[in-house]
Amino acid sequence: MTSEQVREPAIQVRGLEKSYQKLHVLRGVDLDVARGSIFALLGSNGAGKTTVVRILSTLLKPDAGTASVHGFPVITQPAKVRASISLTGQFSAVDEILTGRENLILVARLRHLREPGRVADELLARFSLTEAAGRRVSTYSGGMRRRLDIAMSLVGNPPVIFLDEPTTGLDPQGRIEVWQAVRELARQGTTVLLTTQYLDEAEQLADRIAILHGGRIIAEGTLAELKQLLPPATVEYVEKQPTLEDVFLAIVGTEGAEGAEGAEGAEGAEGAEGADQNTASPDRVTN
Amino acid sequence: MTTHFFGDTVVLLGRSLRHISRSPDTIITTAITPITMLLLFVYVFGGAIQTGSDNYVNYLLPGILLITVASGISYTAYRLFLDLKGGIFERFQSMPIARSCALWAHVLTSLVANLISLVVVVAVALVMGFRSGAGVLAWLAVAGIMMLFTLALTWLAVIPGLTATSVDGVSAFSYPLIFLPFISSAFVPTQSMPGPVRAFAEHQPVTSIVNTIRGLFAEQQVGGDVWIALAWCVGLLVLAYGVATTLHRRRIG
């Protein structure tokens, strides 16, 4: 790796286009993701978020435009891109018949790590899966499966990680666990590109947010920058009712409750389809 | 990356072999159809079939072995389909490993699984009175032809595995393969068939393979049949491999 590659953004996308038959999904997408940052690609179902991720992870060729990941162009040097990334797809990419530990060891072996067993045990502990390590994944809950899925993506510490809708279908607790894991990643310097249809998820996690709509990035910036696109907030008093999620988390008593603030709409998280109408929390109005 | 090709394939092979060891029913169901046919034809129809040999089990076994493989390879299509349907195939394809490793692992798994099924079927045939004076070389030749046949059919099975849209569709392709031996010399001599059927039977791959294996078991000269059999197997292998890898490449972009 040259020093130039280090200074470049971790992900650089210019004029990306992709069509499926007559459906023009991407109509010229431009993106820059800084190293070590969490970047959220926000969009409703069918906006083309997954298409962007598939192109960046070398699973799909674009019709036009360029994209480079960790300094390597995805079209001409896909092998080098694959050595720098990890993909956690929309559908959990775990082996149901193997145990959680065997899944991690499998990935560690394929990444040619020296002590696959130790790597697996560390990740199991980090994602609170140690107790379930010896059980087949088919017995896992949705949240556990997703955690294992993300843990598998961290094997070998790839510098860039793609998370395609990491919390779709998770319960509130599962969401908070995944969020904590993502924050932990960024703290260690990993670049994370995540796609989501939950506005609050982008708000909670991302350093920068891009909104993908109609095949283009229609807005991009930090949360504060995006907020300036709207007229200045007026101060009004809104009684803050506890959300169902607040109640749920208070009753079941989870440690990660601080992550739940502003996580309205999570009760709809089970059905991914209906969840994109989620709006920002009422308490945000006073910000 | 190619330096790791074999190592990575072995790791993935270990994964699918673990699948088989955790659901040994796939081996049992593979062996059960051919064993049922063996029982049915030897003890029910066999008495009425004139083959010119005194031991019908000996006559029948080569065709039954081919049916074993034809039913066994549908599991390759099935396992590959499941990998594609979940996300694990995409995970492998986005990792720094040779992309064909994932296919080769399934193909080698099929070789191992079918070998086990074949051994089970031969063991049952031995109990039913199958006898052969064939030497080690002849047995190795039989094993070699069966492996080549399995390899060719497995690559054929990769095609529906990559293209099927439903679980039902993925295994349906193997039914014609299972019934192909019926219109061949596998169960009855082709001389007993009417003209056009006989012409088809004598010029389709199963007959030459069956005749070759039958000859090897009976310690006879196998002559031209062995070359026709090998040509069919290699031809099918090359064709199926070409189509399967093209589809695979197209699928992963």
C-alpha cells in the first residue's frame, strides 16, 4: 500500500450507473467515504442501496462510472478489493448447519489466519455468543444470527466493511447490540458503509449520511449539515411520551438502553416493509 | 491467490462434508432408490427376464450403480441452491479466495458422497449374490469410470443449482437421468427392443458405460465400449463444466 492510497478516501464512487433490463436503478452516484468513518446510505426499499453495495464488493459490474475501495478500482482490481473488504449482506450469510464457532473458524481459515480457533473465541466473546458457540446456528434467534454474521465479517480485521441493512428484522435489543458493535468497529479505525431504511439508525450511527433517491445521491453531509437544509428549528414544547421501545427496554432491563434514545419506530422493525415511514422522534423537534 | 486455491477448496470441502455427516440421510436416500430397484428387479421381474447369463444380479449391478449416481448428484444441485439462496455464497464470493473454490468444494463433496453410496449399493449386491472374479486393476478401472461419470453428472447438476428458482425445480432435472438406464442395456439386452428404441438404446451413453463395467466385472475384453464410454463421459464433463462455469461467471458479474 502506498502512502497515496492511505490519504485517499476509503471509498470513492464517481458517476456510477446500473440498469436491470429497463429499470434504471443507479443514474450517476457520487460518493466519498473517509477512512475510519461510519457512512450511512439512506434510502427506501428499491432505491438501489444494495446495488451500490454489490458493486463496491465486486459482486456486480456497473454499466458506467468508477468506484474504488481502499485505493483499488473495483473493476480492474477486484481481487485486491476483496482482500480489503468484508460484506454482511441483507440476508444473513451464516451456515445454519455448522455451529457459531465453526462458522467463524471457517471464515478465519479462508482468510488464512494463524490461529482460527483463538480468533473465533475472541469474536464469540465480543459478540456475547460464547454460550451459544457450540450450538448449530439453526437454533439461534434472529439477533444472535445477525451478530454472528457481523462477527464473521470482522474476522481478519478488513479495513472496509459493508453492512447492508444490518438491523432489518431485529428486535430492539438486537438493534442496540448491532449498533454497539458498529460503533466499536469505527473506534478501531475500520471504515463502515452501512445501508439502512431507518432514519434513526443513520442518525444514531453515522458520521455522514447520504440519501439515495431516484438513482442519485440527492443530499449528503453530516447530520447537522442535513438539518440546515430545512428552515431553522422553532422551539416548541412537546411532551415526551415514553415510546413502546423505552417501555420494553426498561422492563426487560438492558444495559445498552442509552442507544435506544431516539429509536422510535423500532416496534415496526420486524416488518421491514412498513418501516420506512419512520419519522424522526418528536423530541428532535426542539433540537 | 491461486496458491491458496487447493487449500481454500479443502476448507470449503470440509464444510460440506460436515453437512453430510450431520445429515447422513442424504447418503441413505441416495442409496435407497437403487437398492429398491435392485431388489425389485432381482426378486420380482428378474425371473422373467432373459439375459443369457445365469446371475441376474451380476447383469443388473452396473446399471444400478449409474442410477445411484444419477440420484445422488441432485443433492449437489440442492446444496448449491441453498448456498445461493442464503447469503453464504455471496460471502464467499466477496472474500479474497478463488471464486471457483465454492463450486469445486460442492463437486468434490458429490464425489465423496456418491462413492459412499456406491459402496453401500455394492455391499447390498454382494449380499444378494453378486460375484465377480475381477482383479484389483479391473476394480480400479470400474472405480475410475464411475468417478469420471460422477464428475460429469455433478457438473451437470451445478447448472440447475446455479439457475433454479425453487427447491422443487432444482432436483427435477435428475429424473430423466435416473430413467435413462431403462432404455439401455442396463436391465435387459437391447436385442429384445423394437428397431428405433433399440437404435436409441445402443447409441446413448448408459449402454456403453454399462457394457464396459459389466465386461470388467466378468473379466472379459471390453474392447471398443470402453472408449465410447470414456468419450461420452469426457464429452459430457467438458460441456457441463463449460456451461456451469460460464453461468457462474455471469452470475457473479
